[in-house]
Amino acid sequence: MWRQAKIASNYVVVCVTSDCPERFLNMCRHRNIFFWDVSKKEYGFDGKISRKDFLQLKEICYKTRSRVRIRLRRGIRFVLFKYRKHYSFLAGMCLSGLMLYACSLFAWDISFTGNSEYTDSFLAKYLSTIGVHAGMPLRDIDCSSIEHSLRSEYDNITWVSAQINGTRLIIHIKENDGAKGEPVNEEDERDIVASADGTVESIVTRKGTPLVKEGDTVKKGQVLVSGAVSIIDDAGTETEKIYTQADADIMIKTLLPYEDSLEASHEVKYYTGRKKRKLMIGLFGTDIEIGFSLQRYVNADVLTQNSVLRLTDSFFLPISLGSKDYLEYEMRTEEYEPEEAEEILYAKLNRYLKELLENKVQILDNSVKIDSNGIVYRLSGTLTASMPAFSYAPVADFDPVGDGHEKAGSG
Amino acid sequence: MTRKYNLAEALDFTKDATLGMPVVTAIGNYELYVENFKSIVSYEGDMLKLLTRKGMLTVCGEALEILYYDDEEIAVRGCIKKIEF
């Protein structure tokens, strides 16, 4: 371990002229003076020794009648000493120090973590619209306003934390990957109404008065479970009516119309195989392409690779290096074959069915057919589905005056 | 065998720690590490003699260099041909 520490510090390469190098080395060892990379020579030996140890060699040299001559000096201390009178060197050191300090006052990199739905470039573009971009002074960055803006702009972002680390602005994001649903106000009384025409397949009421039963046909907007609950005495007369939040699990068998179309003629991108690469240097947020090319591509995909130079993990510099690859392509118009069009349309249908299944919709029957007029392929029909097709609405005959305005349960 | 050696053997202690025996580690015939050496007796380009508690340890080879040394250990690099006690 000491060896690595010595190599990292300032050391000198010396040649020791001695009749008895073994004695010299043993004496050094007893005084905790250590050489490394020792190689035997005719006059004695060559070796490396730290500057601090070198200064303690005088007495040993006297006792062993040895001579130590410095061949090389290594280390920043010697470099500084060598150039101590070169004012341009000192000026350069000061200037580079100032430049580093100036660079540390700006944010040169904005990175995002935890985002999957919104890409980095998409979020960076939004941030630039609110005045946050790479190269802006760190003192102008208001993390809390960035957090607030992102949360209010994108509903699917549930949590944002902006953090300045060195010259980086790091934005941690959590997206809503749970079920999307309307927030329910727990205070409001409500009915459950059908959101589609169909037949009730099952109904389990937890709160409220069920107005339909299994097998009933319902229309869109019809109240399925009322939030009004009547209290009936032993004589069968209504003594009181209370209002509550209707709550139930209802499955309704309904028909879902499905339609999708695909134009037979479409444009396909064909790469010609011609490509060119240009090196790119980014300085203070501006990308400069190096080189000149006579080739001009009308249509080309551009693949950009860019890496920002950095001194440490958090100290990014305003310099980036990268390359741009231009891949030329041309657009050709082609016609879908019937089998190909059918495959594409059914693949889209299957994706749609999978999405429905994830939303607790069970497909009972599928009567979707494909037809074509030579220009457009159309996939249309109806899907018979069993689904929780209901929504909430304010209680229809809500009359809190004179009645109990409290929550109650009813089977 | 000495009494100390028998005691260390009976108590299952390591000999290098209890008796100060040299520990010689060779990496191929390229590097050699000797722990618990007392001093350098002789150093030439083709031979290195070390004094240990067990006696003289002679390393023969070609272009022998002392990689480093400290209180406990010395590392030798070169084309090692023979290690002799």
C-alpha cells in the first residue's frame, strides 16, 4: 500500500554509487527509508525513492561512503518548482482555475431518472419551454418550480424531485403505473348509472338500493343502484330516507362496436446503403459539425451519439464530443397484399382486446369481419363483452331537507 | 525440531507468526515475495542472498530487480531459476 502512495506522490529516480549496496539498503531499511524498482548496476544500483526519504539519505551516504545522484524528478511539486518563473505557466494555471470555477456555476447536463412513458428528449423539450435548459446558471434554477410545473403539466407524473448535483440537474420522476380512475369525492352522495346499453349479468351491492337485478335489460344512463336508502318500519311504511354513496360490483353484457381501417397503398422507407459520418463537437450548448461533404441526401435518418466530457461524476464540462451518422433512404409507394393487411389489422385488434382484458373487460363473442374495396381494408363488427359498464352520478331525488343526511349501509 | 516448533505444532499456530519463519511466495518464475527476512546479505544482478531466521535464502536468476522492500517483505522480479535455503 505504501508503494502506491509513494508512486502517487513526488519521487526521484536516483543512481547510487556504492561499494556495498547491500549495506546501504539495509541501513535505509532500518531507518524506514524505502527504495523501489531497484536494479543492480556496475557502480551500485538504480532505484526510486520518495522526496521525503531522499532528504534523509545524507548520513547513510556518509557512513557507507556512497554517492547518490538524482537522474529524474517526478511529481507535480517538481513541475511547479521548474516552472516557477514562467509567468505564462502561472497565468495558464490561474486561468484554467478560473475557467473551471466559471464552468461550475452553470448546469451543463440535465438528466432524468424513473421516466418510462415520457422520454428524456420530450421532457427536456418541455423544460426548455419553461426556461430550463443545459447551460443555464445554477442560481437561476428553481427546483421547486420545476417539480410543480412537471406535476401540473403531466397528469401521469405522480412525483417529481429536482436536484442539483455539481453541474448536473437531476430530475427524479415517478409515473403513475396504477389504474387510472376519477378521484371519488368521499363526501358526495351518488347513484350508480349504466354507461352502456346491455343486460345485467351480475350485481353485488355494498351500499345503496339496487334498482335492477340479474337478467334485466338496461339503457345507458339508467340508475342501477340508488344512493337513496329508505328506512321502513315493521308496518312497511317508509319512516326515513337517507342518502349515501352507492357502491356495487356490476357486470353488464354489452355490445362494443369495433372499426379499424388500413389503406392499401402506403409508403415504405428503403435505405439505399449510402451513409456518411460527421464528427461533432459541442461547445456551450452549440453543436458544431466537423468536416465538409459534397454529398447531399434528400431523405436521411440521423443517428446522433453524444457524450459530455466530465471531470468527476457530478462535474460536467460544457464540451461534448460525438458523431452524426446520416443514413440515406428513399420512400416508395407499395400496396398491401390482402393477407398482409389482414395480419396487420388483426394484430391491432388483438392488442385492443388485450387492453380491454387488462381493464377487467371479458370478451364473450367476437363478430368482426374484414372487407376491402381495393383501396381500403376495413375491419369492423361488434364485440360482445361483459364489463363493469357503469359510472357515478349525483343522487337523482336528493332531498336532504327533513331527512337524515348521514351515511348508512344497505345490502 | 526445537521446543518452540513442537509447541507451535501442538497448538496449531502458524509458524511464520510464532517462530518468525520466512514465507516465500513465488508467482511462476517471474516474481518472488519473501516475508520475515532480516537483511540483504548480497545483491547482484544474477543472485540475491537474504538473511532469515531459518538461515540464508539464496535466489538465483537473471536480471533480478528488487521490486520493493519494507520492514517485513521484499519482492523480487526477474527470471528466477533457483531458490535455495
